[in-house]
Amino acid sequence: MKKSAPITAIPNGFVLTEKTKAWVSEKYPIVNIEGTLEKFIESAEAHGRMYADWQAAFRIWVRKAIENKWDGCEFKKGRAQDPKWVPVLSEVAPYGFREP
């Protein structure tokens, strides 16, 4: 029987593996990985989150942020790619609105 990993607070100096970075880049190319990681770490520290697999926790964070349209992710081109703003911006574009 495989022993499960211990549940811990986020490790000091937590960094993403190349595998996790590749997963985010492939699944969600609009996500700014570094900015999103910063939000993830700050939230984990602020809320005292505990996980057995921090790489998996980050992947789940990104997926839920995209699917549920909350502010957990930072996007490479700002609001133009943010799932919350895409429908709004496309609705106002015919009236000449554009981002500065």
C-alpha cells in the first residue's frame, strides 16, 4: 500500500515544476504563470492552506479560476483575455469602446 504524502503548509520558496508550467501553458495559454503563482502563494499563506501536493493544488487553482471566472488568475493581455471581461468587451466594441 502506497503511503500518502503529508499535508503541509506551502513550502518556503515554492516554485512550479517544468511539468506544471507546461500543463498551464498547454491548457490555458492566456494565463500569466508568474502573476498567477504570486496570487496563489499569497492566498495560501493568508488562509493557512494545507495540501499534500502543492503542484496539483496550483493546477486546480488555475482550472477553477478559469472555469468559475474569479480573480485567481492573471492574464497575459489583461482584461481582453479575462473570461469575465470577454463578453462585456465584445458587447461594447460595436459602440466604439476600446481599452486604453
